[in-house]
Amino acid sequence: PERVDIVNFGAGPSALPTSILEEAAKGLLNYRNTGIGLTELSHRSKEFGTLTKHLESLIREQLEVPSNYHIAFTQGGGSGQFSAVVLNLLARHRLLNPNVTDEERVMDYVVTGSWSKKASEEAKRLGGGKVNVVVDGRTYSKTGKAFDNIPPHDKWAFSPKPAFVYYCENETVDGVQFSHEEGSAQAFPFHLTDPSVPIVADYSSSFMSRPIPRLKDHALIYAGAQKNIGPSGLTILIIRDDLLVDTDAAAKLGAAPVPITLVYKTLADSGSLYNTPPMFPMYVSELVLERMKNSGGLQRLEEANRRKATLLYDTLDEAEKKGLVKVKVQPGSKSWMNATFELVGEGAEQKFLEGAEAKGFKQLKGHR
Ligand code: PLP
């Protein structure tokens, strides 16, 4: 088949428009009339500096990121950030609270799906503080086992003064997403948090799909590019000023030393040029976000995504009434990005996937 025959439902790496890939291909041969391909330019060249600034401004403008936040581009993916968050924020906490012991140092994890669970496990593995699970979505699920909801706010148990609070905005495996409607029971309960405690959000699978509500209440937002805006290899960080701490000074007080390429201050102070950033993924992301801006920006995309999600879930609800499918996630917590459902009946899933394949619908089969 040709690209035009296929509808790609893969949850990542992102399915990119052909026109963007064609433009990127041109840039690989001859980047903006330099006679040199993009990946052959120095990452310290004027041209790449312009690209980096433009990419940053496309994100800053569309997400309305205030000037006390740095936008950094790095490698290592979402999983790299599972570790970087712990190391940087425990170092910060150590500098602010030199007399607090590791036993008393707490990291608050909101566990609403597989990815936040995995992040909390990395925090436990690295140590330097204790992990408090603020709430575990499985406790409030239909089956008692699966992640299928954003739990009721009155069940959330934050620690009094944690080093940080961590959550994952969209759970890619489970199809559970926080609501962005102000006052919703499934919105993140900022009103229950202490404003002096940094809030960290993993936006890997919903980045640039709609605006980020209460961005200013976050200390750090991070995302891998590969779900929505470009090829894998690029991680985007939106870091508030007060997270740029001297991790070496913290290490002298007993904190774990932080590998230099993970230090937020290093990334921000160097303008993402401490080491070579992922140039090609940044280039494609620039093309994608430019196209997004020119076609009405994030607000328009949010409306389109709302319509798509409504149409899809309405269709699934109808099919559920007919006994054809089971929608896994509870109302209010259903992801706009990745819908999870099961086909009912022996062999039904296989039949559905074969029928979909025949119509050019690829990569519909996701996680179990
Ligand atoms: N966080 C979320 C929400 C994800 O969906 C993923 C990957 O699918 C990750 C983190 C891990 O990202 P990476 O594969 O870039 O390490």
C-alpha cells in the first residue's frame, strides 16, 4: 500500500503528514539554502540557533509559557525524566532543607496508570527519599485491578511538605486522562496542594494536543516529542526558574550527584547546547508546530480533538449498548488521545483487527 491508503492509529511514534516529511526530506539534503543538510550542520551554527529559538517560541506562544519558565530540548525520553525529576528535585529539597533526613524526605506520586506507576518505581529505586503514593487509581476501578479512572479528590492523601508532587496527565497505556474542565471531579486538584511544593507533570502523550490549564501552577512539565509532534529522540522540558539549582552544592550536603546531562540548570543555562541536542527531531517538530500555528493554533486543535473524541466515544457507547464492545475507562477520565476498549466475544478482537486492516486502519492494536 501507499501512505495515502493508510490511516495510522499508532499511539507513537507520531504519524506525520506526508507534506511535512517531504519538507523534512528536502531539509536533509539542503537546509534552507545553505547547500548543507540539517543533520550535517553544527548544532552551534547560526542556522540551528535560529531553528532552536523558533521551536521554542512556537511552544512558548501556543502554550502561553511565562518568562520565568525555561524551555529546554534534550535526549533521554520520558523514562530519562523519571530519573531526572527525582535527582534534580531531591537536590533542590536538600539545599532548602539541609537538616531533613532521607527518611523524612518524601516524594508524592499520584498513580493513575502504568506510566505514573513506572515513574514512582524509579523514584523508589533511586532512593534519597520515600515515595508516598497519594492515590492509586486501581483502588477505585470497576475491577479493583485496572487503571480506569481519576480517583475522587477526597481519597487523595498528599504529604505535608513533600519534595515534589508528580502526576501523569495522560496515561498512554490505560487511556486515563485528567479533565481540563475547571471544577471537574476529574481535573487535577491544585486547590488541595501546597503552592510552595513543586508540581511535576508528564505530558508525554498529550503534549500540544490542547492548552495546559494552570500551567503556572506547575514547576515542571515534560514530554517526549514522539507521540504528537515529531520523531523520537527529543524530550521537551518546561522548567520554572526555581528548579535550576546547583546540584553539586546539594551533593556536598549528601544528595546524590546528578549526571551532568540531566541537570536542569545545565540544560537551561546552556540554551540546550551543553551537548548535541536531537537536531533532526527538533527540525521536524518545528515544521509540525509551525503548521499547527498556521492552521489556527492550539485552541483550534483542542476543538478538533474534542470533536474527534466525542464522535469516537459516542460510537463506542452505542456499540457497548449493543453488547459489541466494553469501554474500559470510566466517564470523565476517558483520554482524548488513546481510547481503550475490548471487543466482546471469542475471536471478536482478531476479526475486528482484520477488518480494520483491510480498510487500511493500521496499528489499532495497542497494549492489552
Ligand atoms: N510517559 C508517558 C505518558 C508515555 O506514554 C511514555 C511512552 O510511551 C513514557 C513516559 C516513556 O517515554 P520514552 O519511551 O520516551 O522513555
